[in-house]
Amino acid sequence: MAPNKVKCFTWQVARKACLTHEALQKRGSIIASRCLLCKEALETNKHLFMHCKVTTQVWAMFTSIAGINWIMP
């Protein structure tokens, strides 16, 4: 069973409730909109957790260590 922190984070990602730059701007915050990791795209939940080149490398390392054969969509 996953720890509560992991469950909460997974729920936030699934519900697009993480406070990305996009979400903060919708709430009226004035901040840079580029992803802090790759500085190439708008920081959205989808970009941050699936399409960012840095995140993609992290997922690849995780799946390799875990012995999982998986290709990012």
C-alpha cells in the first residue's frame, strides 16, 4: 500500500490540481509561464509530468530501475 503522501500527490496529478505555473496564473499570480526544468514549454500538469524532457529522463530511469517496459504516450 502506498503512503498517504503518495496517494495525495497521485490524486492531485490525476485531478490536475498541482500548482503549476498555468494553475497559478489562472488564480491571478503573475509569474513566468515556462517550465522551470526545461525552460521550453508552458508549465502545465501534462507537460510537467509527461512531456518535459527532464521528466521523461526521470521516468526512463525509474522504469529501467524497476524493470518496467513502458513507453510514454
